[in-house]
Amino acid sequence: MIKAIRAEAIARLKLAEQYLGRHRIASASGAFHLWLKLPRASNWNPSELAVQLRSHGVSAVASAAFSTDNHPPDAIRLCFGGPISRDSWEEGLQQVADLIDQPAYLSSLTT
């Protein structure tokens, strides 16, 4: 069972690398979440992006929730563990890729 869970985590992380790019994400081996570094060109505020993504069913939290020094990085934490299917994760990744690649001011036009 543990091997199957770890294999699924690896498969989900590989999907994230395909959709978001290896240079944009960071994740510990075996983790069920990743950090997504936001591109500066998008002008996204991490908190606003996390809210947008949650409205699309993606488990996202802004880096500020984890910051202890009031200087959080421009990043969000995406969770890919729990009772979601690989297909649902892939759909969520498409939502993330679509949103971060458009300027933040256009987000109100897509919801």
C-alpha cells in the first residue's frame, strides 16, 4: 500500500512538472504538496491567486500562511494528496497553468 501511495505521489508530481515546468516548482521527495513560484510578469498576488484557484476546485494556499517573518515569497502551495483522482489533479494543473500565464487583471473576466 505504501509503495502504491508513493508511486502515485511521484506520478502526480511528474504531471505538475509537465504543466507548470520544473523551474517553477519545488517539492520534497514523497510529499503530497508542492510550491509554485509565481512569475513576476503575471503580477499575481499569491493570496488572490490562491482564492481564484480554490474557486476552481484546486487546493491552493498562499505562502503568507506559512511565513514567520512577514516576507513570504511570491509562491503558492498546491496540495495533491488525499481523495482526488489523477484526472482531477491534471484538470487542476490545467487551471493553474491557464491562470498564471495570464495577467492577474484578466482573472475577473474568467470567473
